[in-house]
Amino acid sequence: DAGVTQSPTHLIKTRGQQVTLRCSPKSGHDTVSWYQQALGQGPQFIFQYYEEEERQRGNFPDRFSGHQFPNYSSELNVNALLLGDSALYLCASSLWYRNSYGYTFGSGTRLTVV
Amino acid sequence: KQEVTQIPAALSVPEGENLVLNCSFTDSAIYNLQWFRQDPGKGLTSLLLIQSSQREQTSGRLNASLDKSSGRSTLYIAASQPGDSATYLCAVGNDYKLSFGAGTTVTVRA
């Protein structure tokens, strides 16, 4: 049973550029959430997608946007990159109607902005 | 706003000693609590999930308790091994997201 798959694993971008990160959820899961983890900190919630719509959003600027596709996979887009966007970006999948079953996380994408 | 605190921030123990990791949270209106393990530069591996109606969960050498009324959870790791060295994260779940603590970094010395 495939878990959550994220790509790419590492990425280096220049300030002001745009980046797209990708996530395939665990088989059977229909909800995808994105988290940002800065060095030495716990992950922070960015947003959650269900039925191809953004259902909830954390305290992140509009430069962060996303998309969910009919096969439940998802993309995270970040525009006008800042040095402070350097972090590990984690994707988590779950079942919408059974959120109490918990979340499964991917291995993350390490983004470095220079 | 849910605030999650983990104490201590770091812990170093000799092999064989039992580990006790603490987690506290401010809002008791939770769906569940999940403990994760994170190796350096890697993603999160789920260790235990406790539903809000449960008091504890066990898996092998791991045991986690939950006291929702006091906003506390404790992760016990019995007979620690060098392979247990990692950062352990506590996450409190509501209807749409997890709120994480900053983690406890554990080093088990051989």
C-alpha cells in the first residue's frame, strides 16, 4: 500500500521566483493538507483540500496557493519567493469523513531560497 | 488558538533507560492526539494515535496517555535503544488540522 508521495525531494530557487510542489495521497485517502516546517520548529498548517476545493487555510499569505485534482493528488504553489520561505514542506493525507483516523505524512520537499 | 508545548526540548539518556516525553495543549476541544517521530531532514512517521475518548494507546515499547481535561499527553518509550534517537512531535487534531509542538529531540547513548 503506497503511502504519501512528494516530489521533488529537494529544490533550490532564487528570491522572487515561483515554485510548485507535488503530492500524491495515500491510497484510499481523499483529503490533502500542506504544512510548512522551519528548522527547529513544529510543522505549521498551510491549507487543506477536499473535493478539489480549499476547505481550510492557516495563517499564510496569498502567495501560497494550491490545487487538488480529481485523482486527489495536490500541488502547492508559492509565488514571489522570500528567503523566509526556506523550509521543509510536508504533505499529509487523510479521510475527510474520518478525520479522527489521523493523518499520514510524506517525506517532504526541502525548499531552499537563495 | 491551540497552543502545544513539549517538554523537555532535548533529552539524552543511556541505552536501556525508559523515556518520558511530555506534551501539553491549551484547548481541550480536540478530535485526537497523534505522536510522530521525525529523523533529521525527513518526514513524519506516525507512532500512536489516541482518540479524544481514549485514555491511552500502546504499540510495542511505546505507550501514550491522554488526559483531555488537563490538556496533557505523555509518551513513554521503554528500554530505549540507540535507534530511538530522533525528534518526537506531539500533534493535537481538530476537525481540519493538526497543531504541533516544537518537538523533543532524543539522543540514546550506546
